[in-house]
Amino acid sequence: MINFRMLKLSDMQVWFSVGALIIISLLAILSTTYGMQARAGLDPFIYLKRQLVSLLIASGGLVLFLYFDYIHLKKVSIFFYAFMLLILGVVLFSGSSAMGAQRWIMLGPFSFQPSEISKLIMIIVLAGYLSSREKINNFIDAIPLLALAAVPFLLIFKQPDLGTALVFIAILIGMLAAADASPKLLILMVTPFLSVLFRPILALWIVYLLVIVVALFLTRASFTDWLLILGLNVAVGIAVPFMWGMLKSYQRMRIIAFLNPAADPYGAGYHSMQSLIAIGSGGLFGKGFMHGSQTQLQFIPEQHSDFIFSAIGEEWGFFGAAIVVILFAMLVFRALAVAAEARDPFGRLLASGIAVMITFHVLANIGMALGILPVVGIPLPLMSFGGSSLIMLLCSVGILQSIAMRRQKLIF
């Protein structure tokens, strides 16, 4: 039975930040799609209507998880995991394709992206696993956990969906840190990614390996630590050329365009260059709602989805973009506060995982729009057009508020 008095214990700053971001999102989606649809003689409000339908469905998910005691999620996490593998498998064999990727399942007139909801399921599964075990102190202890995350990671990477696969890695590392895992284990997991970044410049990668050697020597690391940390980084560095060959051609061009957008100004580098022009032309106060030249003339394709931040920067300027960043910072800060005050380890890990997921999404998407990170298919939480992402995020907010409302369970 719903007890509306529990809402008094929910986090009001979370409600405010989420509500404000959704309102800004609806305005930005309208601005980026109205002119395009009107010029084509189509319904100029169709994208806004579709997003409102998604919002209605997502709100139902929010209410469901809001009043559902989050502790029960731990009991059914194994079923969630099996369901996640099932839908990811269905995508690979019979999913719908678009723009070179097979990521969607058609449900009548609607499309559903399983990789989006898989992010939340992975948080629930990892929180259940980590809260049921002692502190993970070494790599051997982490092998079952890594295997648990590796299966959905590989299924998503195969679609291919590199952006979501990276989100999985961020969630795993962030939740291990929240679970007070061994610092050496976290170093073991983080340093190989730095090797991937540095390996294209051989001299820089060698210097990086020397830094690792010095750090291991100064910390008097054991032989096992030397073997795992240094050996894994060397192995990753050797494997990078082969990993490069495994990437799709468009993924390789995105990385090249990130390093030098002018290398392909009308192809892989086009989005980044046009996004920078749009944000830079906004100035302090922007050009005004539905008055951005880059936005209204459709210089950035699909701007209502992954590059919606560039429309905000152009039409609302630096101050409008700063307000969006502040709202996200408020949301993440309050999520971490809820995690710190949770009544049990499972709730703490759930809230921490949600905070990590949102943070990674925001940094990756805005960094992509500003040209300081490669272009990957990561939506801006609560703002980019798309029902699957919005449903997943509002369900996450419902779980977050469920944790917040039950911090003082004895009151009831």
C-alpha cells in the first residue's frame, strides 16, 4: 500500500534537478527538430510528442521503483541478470539495425534499446554481489566479479556499441571503489586503459611503463603485483595494434577525427567541428530559443540526441550551459549523499553505482560535444531524445529516492 507520507523523506534536490533537466530537455528537443520537420511538411511537434510519451512511460517506472523497497532488488538480481543476457542475445540474432549498429528490438511501432536498461541491471547485479561478500583484496577475489561483468560487456561490444561498453567499465570500477576494494586492484584495472591511450605514441607509452616500474619499486610491491600490473600493461600495449584492427572503420575514424578533426572535416570530424562552432557562437547569453543558426539550419545531424548540449550552448550561451552542468552536479552530489546515508551496504552501492553512471554519461557526452573526447554513442542523461535512455534514468531516480526514503525506516 502506498504511503504518501514517505515522500517527505525523499530528496527534494534530486526532484528539483531531475525536473529542471527534463524541462530544459523538452525545450531543446523542440528547438532542434521543429524547423527540420516543418520544412519537410511534417508534424513539427512529432519528436516532442514522442518524448512526452516516453516520459509518461518512464514516470510509471519511476513511481514503481519509488515505492518498491529497493532491498528486494537484491533477491531478484540473478533473474535480472538472466533477463539482461536474454535480451542482449536477442539483439544480436534478430535486432533491428541502424547506422551500422544492431542495437534495437522492435515492439510494434516502438523500438527498444536493451543496452540502456542493461546499465541499470548491471548496477543492481554488482551491488548485490559486492554487498554479499567480504572486501575484495586481490585479483583472484575479483575474477568471479569480472566474469559477471564480462559477458554482457562482450555482447554489447559485439553490437557494436563501444559507448555503452565503456559505461559498463566505469560502473564496475566505480562500484569497486565504493565497496572499498583494494587500491592495488583498482590500479590493476585502471592502468591498462591508460596504456591503451598512451600506446599510439610509443615513446610516451615507454615513459608510462617506467613510471609504473618506479611506483611498484617505491611501494615495495610483491612479485605477484609486479607480474599482474606491469605484465598486464605490457600485454595490453602489445595487443593495441590488434585491437585497432578489431574496431569498425567508423570507430577508427572517430578516434582519428578526435585527435585531428580536420583530417576528415566532412566525415568523422564533421560533428565535432560543427558542435564547437555552435557552442562557441553562443557567447555568454546565447542567440535565443530557436534562433541558433547551426541548430535551426541542421548543420549537426541528429542534434536532438547525442549532441543536444551543442544546441543548449548555442541558443542559451555559456550561462545556459553552466546551469545544465550545475543541475547535473547537484544530482550527482545528492546521489552520493544518499549513498553515504543508506541504511545498508546494498543501498549504498546502488546509489553509488547510479551516481557513477550519471557522472560518466555527463562527462563523456559534454566532452564529446566540446571536442575534448572522442565521439561515442553516449546520450546526455535525461536530456537526449530517446525513450530507452529516459526510462532507464527515471527508473534509476526511483531507486535512488527509494533508498533516500528508507534511510529512517524505524519512523514507520
